Amino acid sequence: MTFKLMIWDLDNTLIGSSKLLWGAFNMVFEKYAGTKLTPNEIVQLYGPPEGDVIERIVGRQRKNQALEDFYTFYRENHDLLINTFSQVFDLIGKLRQGGIKQSLFTSKGRRSADITLERLGIDKLFDFVVCGDEILRPKPYPDGVIKILSYFSLSPEEVIYFGDSPLDIQSAHQAGVKGALVLWDSIHQDALGGEKPDFIFLDIPSLEKWVEQYYAWIE
């Protein structure tokens, strides 16, 4: 089975960003709402972009200033608090050079996504990027995947979406595309519930082996 388009999640799929996100959110929550959340409580808020998450905790009136503080923390601590999975970057680059379209669909807002893409120099790996604040409904709704399908004029069976969480798999399936769960940095390994991915990759070498098998003509 080969696909004409691969869609990738960003956090915990291409980068290990949990420490950065937890730090940024808790700095904002403590400053504006006098509260701190556990990592698990923050994870439960994932799905909408950071602006929506912050508004839910600090309220609409203080959202804009809180969001500016979030981005300041995110930018200043970015390089210190994230890990990168360069093997996946290399793989995406080879696939794209081999004619397989590459897209990114992240829950992040455009502003934080651009910080990461530009800092890591991976913005050119993708033919099209969709962020959480550029669609009407967040994951697990299929809006982002459908927007990407429309952009490339492809049918769902030609597309696969790689992500680390049940939200990614649900978003893929609701759009009719295959969903691949990647677990090399997942914080959701025990939270799949009844969702069944079409593919599961426990580590990056297993993904590389799969690509070699189905895309043997790509060097």
C-alpha cells in the first residue's frame, strides 16, 4: 500500500515538546488564574489551539495578554525544552523528493507553529500546513484533514495521517483517511480507548522499515 500524501502531526510526533507546552501553560495559568495544573490535566485540554485553551482557564478579558505571555515563554524556552526527531525529518525529506506530498496538521495556533518550524528549519519540508486556529472545529473533528484533502484534490484512500494521540486517529478516520499512531514520544499510549489505528509504529526504526518496504524506489 502506498499513499500519495502523508499528513503529520507536530507535537510528540516530529518534536518532543511536552516540557515546553506544560511550562508555558502553567506559567500563564499561575499568573492569571492563580492555579497550576498537572501534566495530565493539561493534556486533557489538548485539541483546540492554545488561545482557546488559555481562554478557558483565564477568561476572555485576560486572554490576549495571557496569550502574549505564552508566546514569549514559548519562544524564549523553545530551544532549551524541546527534543527533535531528526530521523523523521530526513525521512519526510526523502519522501517529498520522491514525489510523495507532505503536509502538516497541528493543533497549535499558527504563531507557535511558525516559531517551531522556522527555528528548526523544517518549514520547507511541507507542501501545505494547517494549524488549529485556521479551522472551525479542532481535533478530533476532521476539518483540518478535509481542508488538506481539498487543497491537494486527493481522495481519502490516497492519504495517511501520522500522529501520537487518539485525537489524531479520530480526526483521520472521520475524514476517511488511514490513521497511523506513532508512539516514540507519545503521552497517550494508554488512552486509546476504542479507537483502532490502521498502523502503529512503536519507534522510528519501525517507521523507516515500513517506508523502505512500501516505497523501495525512494533512495
